[in-house]
Amino acid sequence: MRVTRRQAFGLGLGATALILAGPATLPAVAKKAETADDAVKAFTGGAEAKSGKISLTTPEIAENGNTVPVAFEVESPMTAEDHVQEVLVLADGNPRPGVATFHFSELSGEAAASTRIRLAKTQNVVVVAKMSNGSYYMDKRLVKVTIGGCGG
Amino acid sequence: MLNRREFLHAAVATGAILGTAGAGSWRALAAQQALMSQDDLLKFPTMGNVTLVHVTDIHAQLKPIYFREPSTNLGVGEVKGLPPHVTGKDFLKLYNIKPGSPEAYALCSDDYIALANNYGRMGGMDRIATVLNSIRAERADNTLFLDGGDTWQGSYTSYKTKAADMVEVMNSLKPDAMTSHWEFTYGIDRVKEIVDDLPFAFLGGNIFDAEWEEPAFEATKMFERGGVKVAVIGQAFPYLPVANPRWMFPNLSFGIREEQVQKNVDQARADGAQVVVLLSHNGFDVDRKMAGRVKGIDVILTGHTHDALPEPVIVGKTLVIASGSHGKFLSRVDLDVQGGEVKGYKYKLIPIFSDVIAPDKATTELVDKVRAPYEEELNTVLGKTDSLLYRRGNFNGTFDDLICDALISERESDIAMSPGFRWGTTLLPGQDITTEILHNATSMTYPAAYRSEMSGKMIHDILEDVADNLFNPDPYYQQGGDMVRVGGMGYKIDVGKPIGSRISEMTLLKTGELIDPAKTYVVSGWASVNEGTKGPAIWDVVADYIKEKKTVSLTPNTSVKVEGI
């Protein structure tokens, strides 16, 4: 995984703390090669993750499966009373679905980040946001990884 | 049936392809025209204050050509049965076109050979110049001339001159902006070299620096025409790094980037644009979807999928205009813009009948000048064809059958694959196959004809992958090419199924046996996107084959069984 300098600057504005992928730094839930569903359940403690609030940007078809740009933004006033606490990013078709967990606080200003991830094959990128009131939101987008070579 | 001379001079009940909203209504207007003459073709009920002139996907065709439209062009999901996924008699019926008429010849594949003999070649940059000059003469201060891209690639001379021929001729026609696709297959350095000197805008709002995710080319150009501020936003082919060799432009990222398009539209409006035009190389279905999702686009001038439609497809308040390919057509859209809103429009898809529209002398001279150094090679006769040679269609075309036959024979393989390109001109039975004609179907910067071993499973995976690029029910996942053409192997395809289960009954034709996923087969092909692909250029392989055969005959290809239509 690689975060370019400028993206790192961009992230710095939005996220006070950022823990990047590496399965070792992920929450315990993702350490074993569990399914994405298991990881989501562990993250939400079984609570329902609603749709909405998250805008997730991925390419429809990956130009290079080894470095697929992924960006998200969670709608939130980001105040002490109402803010995004954590955002879990998963790739549900990778051997290890866990990608990253981003931590935010009311000092973050906005709950947005972008990074690049490796996708082994066509799959969903899943994003789950934990809000300060204990609710969860989820969004996912299909990213196609093609063999390529016969278009045009 | 009229011969060409009669066609030129006799009263024909139809004149021009003249459209207004709603399928079927344009024919009545066209029928009012009595003569098929240049004046009739150019006649237009001028309106409003802005005129858009659109050409796209010329594929470096400087001279008039034959180009047969597809007989199979399937749509899936929500667009099933909708234009442009209507062909043959259904198309004629939908647009109320008389079989055998000039419009039927221009827009359909039915009775193609007979009609081609009657109505002759279409296109030619010098004829396009005549139409353009005529529009500009009438609407000097109102006209924008926009090129949808795929302009620089597709001929022997464009390959030899690295697009200098097309750039020189297009520059002489003074476009106001263009967008791109195959342009990038000359490599990023050549593109930059040309764009640096281009006397008009090279737009691509979806072209980004792959490292920094910053815009790599201008997105929008603002014009003032007829007192109206017109924003033209460029949208290059979204899947260049997937469908074409990424190593030729390694630092660029493309993509549909719908959010970016919306941002650019909003910005254009904020900057005072009263009309927003998307000059797009998305492909028709992608643009139709985008028209329904991005707010504030008045006109999408679509390209890439080579569709020619005599009427706009209207999505909400957006006109989607499809202007064909290879210089066969030129679109004119007149807009009446009042108070920042389009109050009315007139549209005409002008067919460039090369025997009816007089060539513009200066452009003819320029075209002849850029071709002069190559005339001898261009006219070299390799052999003759007994059959109609064409490419367009979802599953096969006789030109690709010929290419696959040549690959199997010359590269000694079991199976051959030819990419589902949509460019390439048509040759009539009895005509000579010249170097020029062969290059019209093969000209590119990565022509190596490879020969490799593939397992049955891999061949299946490739077919599934390409089929999903064409038949994914979500247009944003489509790449806009046709199905890869396969020689030496038959298969069944259910276009309605999801990826992984569309292709079945893969059969090795020479033995009649089913393809074994575990067995290895020798496969030849061309136009691999992988860097360092080895092999002779495809045009040399096919030329050798044609020279041996002297006359080629292609029988109808029945090796692909299509279901789920």
C-alpha cells in the first residue's frame, strides 16, 4: 500500500489519527482470515449498519488491481456530540478482507480519507462507519478487475 | 433499384436524415424533400443562436469509404431493445425508413452489397469540409465544430506519420475542441508533442495524473457563440488503461468519474455557461446512463461505440447525439438558448454521400498531399475478395474471420483470437484487397501477432471477461468494444447471464471435441495490451495469407450460438 505525499497532507487535514492497513494493526476481528461479513459483525457488535451518509468513490473497473484508488467521505457535523469515530474499510474478495481502520474525532473537521488498495479479483469494497451515538452506516461498491486486452 | 447516376439526379422521395424528437417523426420531414442533392442534404431549418457540429470516430479515414453498420448490436438490462440496440428491419421500422432508400443504406446492414453499389462510398474529409463550410457560411458566429476523438488512428498513413496526416487535415478544418481515445496509443510523448501545437482545445476532464490524482488535461473550454456562453466539457474514453496498453501512457488514469463530471458541469454553470455540452468518448450506453445521473448537461455528443442515430435520444432534459463513425456522418444541432436555458432544438444527422456532396478543393489537395508519399504502398494489391469484408457486429464479421483464418494458417495454431474492435472499413465482393484496406482493419501501434499456449480454462476466462465488458447490465462496467472474435473454436453465449456463466459448449472446430479446461491449446492473436509481446505485425501475417490465396472467400460464420436475447 502506498499513500502519496500529497494524499498524506490531505488526510492530515481530515483525520487526526490514521492507522493504515497491515492486518497486524487491524482490530482483532480481522486478524484471522475471516470473511468480510464476520469483520463487519465484529466491528458493529452485531448492530445493524444502515445505508446512507457515506459517499464511497472507487473506479468501476480497476486500471491496475495492485493499486486501486479508494476514497470515502462520511456526512457528519463532526461535533463533540455527533461525529464519526471509526471507519472500517474491507475488500470482501481478498484472501484477507481487512484493509484499514481510520480513526476520527470531533477535532478532525471532516470524516474523509483516500488511499490505494490491492484487489486480487473483482469484488466489493466495503466501508463501515461508526458514529459517536453508537449507530453504524455501511456502503459498498463493486470494483471489477479484468483480464483486459480485448476492448476498443 | 436505382443506379448511382439515377440516384444522383432522379427524384427520390427521401432527401436527408432530418430529425426532431421522438422516433418516427423525422421521416415525414425528410419526405418533404424531393431531390437527393447536395442542397437537400445540407438543407436545415436554422433556428436559435448556437450551432453544434459534431464528428467522431473518424479513425483516420481521409478518403470516402464503405462502412457496413452492424446487423447484430444487442443491448442488455434496461437498454434491451432501445436504440442503438436496434438493427436491420427493426431499425428501419423504428425510424420509418424505406428499405432500399439512401438512409437505409447509410444506417443499416440490410441489402448492403446492392445498396453500396448504388449509393457508393461515404465520408471523406473533403466532403466533410464542404458541409462544414456551408454551415459556417450561414452561421459564422454561432458554430462550434467539435471532434469526439478516435481521429488519429486507423489507417496506413496515420500509422506511418504518427497521426501527422490527420492532425494536419483536421487543423485545416479548424475544430474548436476534441476529446480522445486511440490518440493515446501513439504514446504519451507523441500526444503531448501534438497537443502542445494544437490550435484548439484537447479536452479530457476524466484524465488524471495517476500518481497525484490531479487533472492532467484541460476539462472545460468556454466559448461564446451567438451571444451565448457555451461550456464544452471533454470526456475521454474511460477505460484506456484497461482496453489499450497502459504502458504507453503509464502515468495517466482515466475512468468514468461521474462525480468529477458533475463538478465540472457545476463549475461551468457557476462560470456563467448558459449551455453545457459534454464532448464524450464514453460510448452510447454509458452516456445515456450519465445523462440520467449528472444534472445540468444540455447536450451529450457521444462517441466510441460508433452508433449512428437519426434522432437524439432524450434523457430528462439532455439530448444524446450519436454521429456514427469513419466520416460517414456529420451531426448538426441548432439550439435556441434563452435566459440560460435551451428552449428548442433542431437536429440533423447529415449522411456524407461522397458522390452527392462535392469535395472541397483545398481539402482534397491537402489530403492528396499527405497521402502522396505513400500512394504506391496504399495501392498495392494483395489479392481479391469474393465476399463482403466487414467487421461491425457483436460476435463476428468477415474481416475478422479472414484475420483469424490467416492467424491459424500462418501462425500454425488451433485457435485464433481477434479483438472486437469497431473500426475498420468494408470491402465489396469483387474488389481488390489493397494494403490500404488491410491497414484500415489492422492499423495500430501494438500489432504483434503472438502465438502462445493457453489452457481451456484460460480461454474460457478470457471469453467470459470480454463478454462481461460488452454485456454487463450496468453500462458503467462496459468498455464499448464488441466480443473478441474467435477462429477455430465455436461456443454458445447466453448474454443475459452473469460473468462466469455466459459461455458454454466451447468446441474445437477441427475435431468437433469440446474444449478441455485442463488441456493446452495453441492460440494466436494480435493487439495484446501486454508490453513486450512478440510476433510479426498482424498486417504482414494477413498479407502473406491473402497473397497465397490470391482470392479469399468467407462463408457465413455459424460457430457462435447466441442465447438470452
